[in-house]
Amino acid sequence: MEVHLLNQENSILQQFVSELRDVSIQKDSMRFRKNIERVGQIMAYEVSKKLSWVEKNITTPLGVHQSKMLSEQPVLATILRAGISMHHGLLDFFDQADCAFISAYRKHHDAHNFEIVVEYLACPNIDNRILILIDPMLATGQSIDLTYQAILKRGTPKELHIVSLIASKDGVDYLKKKLPHATLWLADMDDTLNENGYIVPGLGDAGDLCFGEKI
């Protein structure tokens, strides 16, 4: 698996991630959503560098210019609900992309044991297409793996890019084994998962911080 950890170089991305982690700034849910959206835009820009391009003659008011264009548009597949804000950011840049939406959540049996449940899938045909799978928090990696397996009912992509805001080292190691053909894009990575499978220090529950606590 090819892993791109974008915090290795200083950029405005680090400012946005720092604000997302900050408990005092998190109280402003609109700013939290906006910062995730901004991170999504930056990630889209970085992913675009690895996609295939073609040259095309573009007519301007004063002549013809040989320009570069994406050879094809990707499919943006987003895990609900936490991924919605990040999805908006990527869609701002890949503005002609097709979109897929998947619900995946943890069903807890007790404080320490849970399973990942996938209940809803709305997805175009992805056979031989570029698939970008979006999930802000890559904790154990199980949600992304099971989501991808569900999406395969709609075809087999020729490229798989996974985009996350913050990952745990354990989650990355898990996906390296399960999805070695994927390319992984991370804004940041933390070393620890706690006993409940949450990233530490992380930032908390991204879905709740964006949209309010769930019952």
C-alpha cells in the first residue's frame, strides 16, 4: 500500500487539523464542518496529482492553447454521516465526479466489543473506474474495509484511493493487510487506539461534532 502522510511538510493543512483537534474551537460546529471541508479540498488537490491526465486543445478568445485535463472523473464514495463535510470539500474540486453514499456504524455489544454494520448503499457502476473512498477517522480500519467490500457489488474499480483526516497506526497496518492495492491519503496519524477502539489523542467523534450528538 502506498501511504501519503501530508503532515510531513508544513502547510495550511496543519492549521486546519490543529483547529479540528482543539476542544475550544470544536464548540463552533460550523467552523468544525468548514475546516473538514477545507481539508477535503486540500486532499482532493493532492490526490489529483496521482491521477491520469490528457492534453486537449482549448480555444481562447485569442487563439488555441494545449491544456491538460483529467482523463476521467472519479467516483467519490463517502461513509455517512461523518464523511459528509469532507465529501463536500472533495466534490468542490472533483466537481464532475459521480458520488456514492454508504452508511456504516459501530454496533456495540459492550464497552469493549463492537461490530461494523453496513445498512445503506447508493452507488453508480464503479467497474474499471477510479474510486475515492472518504472517511474522516480511520480508527480500526474495519469500517473502510467492510464498506469497500459492499461497494464491490457495483463493480471492481481500477484504482482505489482512501482519504482520511486522522488515522491510527493500527488502522493503517490493518488496511495494509486487507487492501494492499489501495493508495492511502492522510492529513495526520496518531499512534494509539484506546480500549474502545477510538483514536488517541484524535479529535473525538467527527460526526457528532459536525451534526450534533446521536441518541
